[in-house]
Amino acid sequence: MKTNEEKNVQLEDKRESVTFGSDRNKDFSKEPMCLSGRGVTRVFHTGKTTTVAVDHVDFDFHKGELISIVGESGSGKTTLSKMLLGLLEPTEGEIFFKDKPRDISSGAKKKEYWQGIQAIFQDPFSSYNVFHKIDSVLLDCINMRGGKNLPKEKKYEMMAEACSFVNLKFAELTNKYPFELSGGQMQRLMIARIFLLKPDILLADEPTSMIDACSRATILDMLLNLRNETGMTVIFITHDIGLAYYISDSVYIMEHGKFVESGKPDEVMLHPKAAYTKRLISDVPKIHEPWDLSTVEFH
């Protein structure tokens, strides 16, 4: 049996060989602040029931940083992501965008904010308007970035370049509807949208959970290449602690609406302090070790 130290060394060696592109030695605290929050809280009231979905969390996300927010279903990570996107208002606390208090008090201000932050969601099939063709989806992105008056040929060139970036051919997509594509192609088309929009922040909520393992690696590689090319901040919302370890610059562990632990991946995963983090790590099956099923209830 290997000791814990030997396992940690082995895990570190495996992480070094991953080519997803995180610079694990870079100090992102020296980069400009992109998005931050202090005491961010969200409370839901249903009849006589009160649910604290997000409970006074603090965070600092910097330019170019890849952050993973990890937690099980019901941990509050999706509610937090909706607040980051401006789809939900915090009950308490404040969110700052580029070191200034975020103002999304009007439709115009929300639209301006959304030029700086965009999202890729878990379910690609519900992320598109079924009545809009792919051409319209991509043209909307060009228009949002101020390219409405560009020549038609230039717009075509930009759409073709965006599709090429995600290994799609625009000539084969034009005049089609998104539902005519596979799940993997739809996710890639969402990344092509981000390529055109070039936001400061990309929030990816379980973007690979509904596609096969081969496509998953491709999607992740495309997202990270996009981060490296544009310098955008990427926030992954995930339940996969293994994925978070391999791709992240910073990791936040979320339980019952609180961040119970945060820091560099090596610090959080190899030397966890919170009991919840230790349980998440222990729940990941190890191929070369017997699985511990002592906590599983059989019926």
C-alpha cells in the first residue's frame, strides 16, 4: 500500500503531464481584479419555509484566472452562478465588477454588463431559441460587439473563423437550426459564440456533463485555448473535483451555501483541511486501489 505522501507525489506528477494549459505557478493576485464579492447571500422564501442558498461568501477572481467552484447538488453553486451573471440579485452583500460596485439596475446597464460576462450552460439543447437559425445566433454576437454595420462578407468571414476555431465548418451549418446538430456540436457552437463575443469573463456551468468522454476532452481543450488566446477569466461550476484539480488555477469548495475551503489546487486537493473536501476526494474511485464501499447503503 502506498503512503499518503507517495500518493500525493504521484498525483502531482500526473497533473504536471496534463496539457490543458493552467500555469499552476502563476500568481494571479497580481493581475487586475475581474469579479469579486463580499458577503454575497441569497435567501429564498417559499410559504413559511426559508432557504439560505448562498450564505455570506467572499471571492476574488482575477484577469486570466481559471477558477473552479466545486460542490454537490444543492450546495448553492448554481444559485451563485446566477447571481454572478446578474440573473438573480443578492439578498445581502455586494458584487464588484472590475473593482467597482456592479450596477445592473436597468435593462441598458444589464446589457452593458453582459458584454463583459457570458455563460455556457449544462444543457446545450435548452440554450438556443429553436426558431433562430445558426446564422442568426452568430450574427447576434457580432452585432452585440458593435459589428452591425460591417460588410456582409466581413461578417461571413468572422462567423467562418469562429466555427473553424471549434472545428466546425460554417458552410455546412449555414441555414441550419441548432437542433439539427449533435450535443457536442451544439456545445462547440456555444464556444464559437464566445469566440465572437470575447467577454472578460466566461462562466461555464457543467459544460461537459451531457456529452461523451471524447467530446468532453475536446470541449475542455477548446475552452482553455480560448482562455489562453483572449486572456478571459473562466469560472467553472462543477461537481467533478478531479476535473477541478487538473484544470484550475484556483479552487473554491462549496457546501450548504458556504465556501468551506479555497486556494491553489495542490493546496486544496493534496492537503485538504475541511471534512467536506476530504469526503469529496475520498469519493473519487482510484483505479489501482480497492474501492471503499463502507459508506454505501445497499438495499
